[in-house]
Amino acid sequence: MPSADFVIRPVNAADHAAWLALWQAYCRHYEVTLDERVNARTWARIADPAEPIHALIAHGEDGEPLGLCNYVLHPNTWSDQTVCYLEDLYVAPQARRKGVATAFIERLREIGERENWFRIYWITNDANEAAQAVYDRIASRSGHIRYEIALEKK
């Protein structure tokens, strides 16, 4: 979904500061504080073409960073095609309700169709009704429930 108000593109090395500011705002939104080593390693993985983690960034016409979309490509057992896990999607408060989240997902769809992915999937917090309203318009709920086991760091 192209817009005259913003541009979505893959991140590049010059985007590090903008990505980090958006990433930290995203973490604050979910009341999570990550160690700076984790933030640095996440960026290093995004910046390394050999890694399966990638990111898109949205910028306003004035260059203001408006949002980020981190995604992970991986194999799966139900197809011989790659699957895309949309891991993090964040839109800055001043850019919400302007189509940025939808545009991120549509951009992933374009990439996936071009690269012949099997599917794109994601989860969201069950209390995040604003995000669910967007997602319900453009995707189908899978009906799956997520379970987790946190492992102790050694």
C-alpha cells in the first residue's frame, strides 16, 4: 500500500539509530527492558545478510522514523518453501491510524510472493485490540493458542 505520507523499505546500516529508537519504544510499550547486548546482537543479525532476521522501516516524507517491522525467515515441516514469522511490528504513536501497520504487512506479502514463501504468520498480545482490528481486516486468525516454556540462562 504506497502512501504519499510515508515510505517503507528494508533497513540499511544508516538506519541503526532510527531502528534502535523505535525498537526501544516498542520494548517500553510492552514494558520490557532488554540488555544492551541483546539490542546490539539483534541489530547485528538484522544487518548480516547471512542471518535469517530482517527488518523494514517506515519513514515519513521528512525522514522521521515512523515504525519498524522485524521478521524471521525459516524452514518448516509442512512445505519445502520458506515461512516468514513477523516477530515485531511497531508504529510510533504519531503515525498510528495512517496505514503504516497495514503497509508493513502488505510489503511482506509482496516480498513473500516474489520470493515464493509458504506463509506469513504472527502473534499479538490478546489485549492489543487496536492491532487486532488491523489484523482482522487483512488476515485470518489461525485458531492456534501459543504456549511457552521460559528456559533459564546458564
